[in-house]
Amino acid sequence: MIRDLSCFRDKAFIDGAWIDGDAREAVTDPATGATIAEVPVLGADATRAAIAAASRALVQWRARPAGERADILMTWYRLMLDHQDALARILTAEQGKPLAEASGEIIYAANFLRWFAEEARRIDGEIIAAPRTNQRILVWREPVGVVAAITPWNFPAAMITRKVGPALAAGCTIIVKPAPETPLTALALAALAQEAGVPAGVLNVVTGDAAAIGGALMESAEVRKLSFTGSTPVGRMLYAQSAPTLKRLSLELGGNAPFLLFDDADLDAAIDGAMLGKFRNAGQTCVCVNRFLVQDGIYDAFVERLKARIEALVIGPGTEAGVTTGPLINAKAVAKVEQHVADALAHGGRLVTGGDRPEGLFLRPTLIADVPAEALVAREETFGPLAAVIRFTDEAEAIRMANDTEFGLAAYLYTRDIGRAMRVAGALEYGMVGLNDAAISTEVAPFGGIKASGMGREGSRHGIEDYVEMKYVMMGGL
Ligand code: ADP
């Protein structure tokens, strides 16, 4: 029972206290549909209380030496490692991914805390050569202030630490609104943050009504920045809502990742990359491959090899040993994948394997070849275990097809020709390119997109910039 775990919490966390609400809503296990917990449904009032707490806490938190903030983040990091199994069990229970993947996510998530604990001590200023001899120009780098984070359900731990880590490192305080599907991981992280010594009000987690919480966060002039990860439509709406108070924005939105496979590629590496890039988290990541663009000469071999690997995947509850593919998050997600499958077949796609739904929210990993460019799957993010393969002949055609989308998050490219690698990586209109490697997510690199995939970068030394303002001080009369 996840309820017996020491970091399990089923109340919201505001100003260092665990808060209940008049109404509660169920958190369900997508593998079984069973209710595993209930969390408070809070709204605008609780959100305003969290903003007020974050504003009060900001005064002392930003004034603390960076080394002290770093030590607290590092303690939180170690507590996450100590509770890795418990956190993974909570995550799988509410999100569905296999336990091994959930354990991996806990490490990945914790790594952001360690990374930003290290970066906290290097938020340095500048001295600029002044135009007159009796002047000095100083540039200070200060925290932006109170920050709001709105996070999705597909990485319930990592999407929080990659925002809270840099915020706290920079001296900001934060209010997190986790996805309603996965609040328990967020609350467990808050419990460990409290244990690590994060002061009251510095981190708040508000569960409940997305529109009411989001509305209160967006209308508040005290909230100086929003970091959002989620769908492009909601991102656009939050962008508009942030206009009256002119908030800083980091938006990590949808993608439509192409995977370009050239005849000269190492097919073994490409197949491994294809499986990781497509089927991790049952295809529910924003950097998941949506379109396999494959050159004529390697096309048949790729489809054949991918088919065999897909058929070896094991569907089932994430808690069962050997399972590689858990359920999708909800019925809407299943319906979208089924729509993309039906549409691709209706457009003349060839079903190679899968295509059926065993039961509940489980979908059979599916491969469709010869998909035409007009099919929905070629244009919209599928967010599920459907691999669509599209044929191309030459490099220019592949680049044109890859860029023919409003999105620009991740792209993958497999080739052993160094000239082609550099040409194509340069031509891809994306924020991230995996060249002969699909494992692109790491705390040390700048993660983020362009075009309708959003703005801002998370991770790396650049990830801290979104949480820092510059103040220029002209010292005259020296
Ligand atoms: P998905 O469709 O994958 O759930 P969303 O963009 O709807 O993606 O959700 C991402 C996050 O945005 C979640 O935390 C969700 O609750 C939140 N969200 C959805 N609608 C709103 C809204 N109107 N205001 C603020 N947050 C919202």
C-alpha cells in the first residue's frame, strides 16, 4: 500500500502546512481504474494564500547565502535517492509507467536538484568597462521573485524538479500546480523538501481545480514568472493570461518529433533509438518520435526489424515484473491514438503489427508503414504507442518533411556521414536534435523547443537564466 510509505501525503502543501479542502477528488491507478487516494480540490482562495506565503517567504529565502540554498537542495536530492523505491511506487500507482522506468525517472528528477544545487553558487554578476573614468558599471543577477509552475502527468517527478530546482537555487519561491492525474508524486516530493529544510512558503503545492488555480496564479501581479509544461492550447491560453501582468514565461509545449533514418545509418543503433524514442512511457513524452522518415534503401529492413522488437514488448500493469508498456493515462489519450491509427489506415497506411486494444487503458504497440503525409499522425502529436513510418528518397525531401510542422521540440537523425549529419542537424527547425542517439534528456543539457513547442530552456547552466533578472547599477562620481 502506497499509503503506508513515509513520504505519502494526500493533502495540499501551503506555507509549510498540510491543508485539506471541503471537497476531495480521486486519484486513480490507470492500470486498474481503482481509486488509490483522494486529494483536496482547492481553488482561487487557497492559491492566493499560497501566493501570499510565497511572497512572505521570498524576503528571507532570496537573502540567504547561495551556499545555504545549495545545501538544502542537496539534502533534498539525497532524500529523493533514499526514497527512490517509495517514490517510484507512488509514481507508477498514479501514472502507470513500469516500475523500472519510474525508478529511472526518480533519479533523473533528483539529478535536477543536484545540478541546480551546484549552479546556485555560480549565479555571478559582471563588471562592465564604463564610458567615463569616474564610473563603474555593475550587473547584479537577482531572483525573479515568486514563480508559478504548472506541470503535466507524464513525468510527475522530473517536470517538478526541473522547475523547482532552478527556482530555489536562484532564490525564488514557488507555487506548483501538479496535474490532477498525478498529484501524489508532487506531494511526496514536497514532504521530502520539508524534511530537507526547505522553509515554509518557499515551496507550495496546490491541488484541485486547474482553471481556478491557474486563474489566480495568472492574475496575481506578485507572481512574476510562469513555468508551464503541457499542451500547446493550454500554453497559448496561459501566454494570453500572463499579458496583463507581463510575467516571464517558460513554456514547454507539444512536439511532433521526426526521426530521420538515412540509408548509411547503423541500423542496430537506429532500432534501439527508435524503441527508446517511441515507446518509452508508452509513447507519452513530448519528445517521443511521432514520424519515422526512412530512406528507400533501408526502409524494408527497418520496418521488419522494428516489427520484431515491437512484438517483444510486454503490456501490463507497471507493477508487474517484465512489463515494458503500461496503460495510457486516460480514456481521452486512448481515443486519440485509436483515431490516429484509424485515420492512418484510412489514408492507405499498411498495418504491420498491433492496432488493437486488449482491455482498459492498455493499447497494443502498433506499427503502420507507408503512411502518407496527409494522415493525422504525420501532423499532430499522437502521445501513444503508435509508430508511423513514412518513406523518402533524398535528403532535401527528408528535411522538408521533417520541418513541415508547427512544432519544433525534438528531432532525431541517424546517419554515419558526417557531412550529412552536420547539414541536416543544421537544417532541422527544432530546439533539440538527437544525432545517432535518442537519449536526449539530461539535466546537464538545455531542454526546450521553438515555434509552437514553446520558449525557454530547462536544465544546464542556461536553465537558471529563466529564474534570474539582471539589475544594472551605474556607480558614478568615483
Ligand atoms: P494534457 O492534455 O496532457 O493533460 P494539459 O495542457 O491539459 O495537457 O495539462 C498540463 C497541465 O496544465 C496540467 O497541470 C493541467 O491541470 C493544467 N491545466 C489545464 N487547463 C488549465 C487551465 N485552464 N489553467 C491552468 N492550468 C491548466
